[in-house]
Amino acid sequence: MSPITRRRGLAALFAIVAALHLLPIWRVQYLPTVDGPSHLYNAVVLRELAAGTPEFTRAFFVDLRPHPNWLTHLLLAAALGVAPLVVAEKLVVSMIVLLFLGGCWRLAGVIEPERRVYAFLVMPLAYHLLFQMGFYNYSLAVALVPFVLASWWERPGWRTALWLLLCYAAHVLPAAVAVVCVVIIGASRKQWRALIAVVPVTALLAWFFLQPKPPGGTWIWSGTLLWKPLLQTFLLLTFDPRQLTLGTALAIVLGTLIVLTFFREKMFRERDVFLLLALATTAMYLIAPISAEEGLLLKARLLIFPYLVILPWLTSRLGRLLLPLAVVFAIVATANVFFLRDAWKRNDKVMARAILPLRDAA
């Protein structure tokens, strides 16, 4: 099999498995998230304000300051113009999932196309814990971070600035992580002039974090070095403790690939900056404080990045094993999708029973 045929086959397989990731979303009536309904509510309010509905204009107004964490509300409001409430949410959530998978594919192959096999490995993280909680803005920003890094690696400059601004509009924390990663890449490659592109989003981040009341309330650093969630890929735990078995297996496979990369690849090459990014994001997660108000949510929001930024660094020197690895990873990702589909369908029945009295009252 020629390299071109192999790459096309790999891309086709990835596209098929990515499409299967939409099954949980479109096989239920209601998405079983925590904060999802509040995002829909905000989108409805935005549409009513735009329409000038008096009942809403008397009670609400739009704060036009450059706050982050509003992009999915705008997307949901736009989707409501073409689809009913429940379908609009599914459209936006589907976009988030596909963007995440597409970003992993692009970032994994940014140095060498053969490394895209590792995009299959992190596919289960598309349905991470915070996505399941309905943190749509955060999940969208996470999906944009790989595009930020790939864009900067391929062509540093103002195109990356646009990706960063989109990331900030979605959620402040992934935007901050993306800025740190871009600066590390830029410094390692001595792209000093190009780093001016991060100034606009850095100014917005500074404005946000220097607000009179800092987000999260009181912060403490006691007991913050939590290794277990990292080694179990705790973000996969959404419905069943058995999901931690998959998370542990994913961490073991990733650790094995890291060891193999040290043995099979020459060190002190330009691509080693992605290993540095993995170490830096791991350190961010470990030293992140705990909030008196939000608990471990800051650490949970940082936990996903080490798994993503290391993908371009992993070895491509596995010979004929690369394609079988892709198939195995694809099978595992597909099995995870069907597990989630069944879990979502069970929860959909519970939600339908809970909503029924409200529908009758209306």
C-alpha cells in the first residue's frame, strides 16, 4: 500500500468514526447535560432582545464589554433562527464535537501526516466530563485550541490571532492556555516578531483577570498535586465508574507511546517543543489552586490539554504497526460512542418523564 493510499484510507476511517460520534446527540430527544438548558435560555433571551420584545427589554440588557464565554450563546441564538429549540442545541453541540475531532486530526499531523493515527487515540475525549456537564463555551474553546497551535506552527502571525480571539470569545481559560503554548512555541523557534499577534487576546485576558472581583472566589493551594485524575484520564468518567478502566488504558497507551518515542526518535529536534507543551500544561494542571466556590473545576478544565498537545510529538517510526494501531483505536472509540449512546438514551427516558408534567401544565 502506497503512503498516499494509506493516508487517504486513514482519513476516510477517521471521518467515519467522527460521524459516528454524532449518534448519541441525534438518537435522543433531550441532551442529558447539566448546564445545557441554561445556555438555551440565554439564547432565547438574546433573540427576544434582538427582536425588541418589550417583556424582555424591560428585564434584560446586553453587556457589550468584551467579556469571554458568550460565543455558544450567539451560535445557539443563530441556530434558533432556523431550527426549533431542541434541534438548535443539537446543531451547536454537533459542531463542538466535530470541531474537537477535526482539531485533533489537524494538530496530530501538523509535523508529519503519519502521526495523525494518534488523533484516533483521543477521540473518546470528545465527550469529556465538562462537555457532559453542559459547559458548551469551554468545550468549544477546547476544540479551537488545536487549530490555534496548528495555525501557529504552519504560519505564525495574524491568522493565529483570529483563532485566539475566537477561543477567547468561547472561554477564557483555554484561550489563556493557548496563549502560553503559542508563546512557548514562538520562543523556541525564535519567532519574536510574530509574537505580536498574541497582543490583542493578551490584552483582553489582562482586562478580564484584573476585574475588581476575581473569578472563583477564594483560592487555596493545599492538596493540589492530584496525579490520579491525570493517570486515569478522569475526564472520561461521565456515567459509569467502569469508564475509568478505559481512561486508565488510554493513559497507559499514551505513556507507552511516550517511552517508545524517546527510544525511536532523535531528541533535541524542533518537534520536541510539543513535549515541552505537554510538560507545561501538566504543570499548569498540577499547580492550579482549588476554589472555595468552584472546587476542582479549574483543575478539571486544565486536565485535557496534556493529552492533546503531545500528539504531534509521538513517534511515527512504528512501521507497519501504525495502521493496525489506527484500526484498534478506531474500534475502541466506536465502542465508546455506542456505550454513550445507550447511556444517553437511558437518561433521555428519565428526562422525558421529568418534563412531562411541565408540558401538561403549559
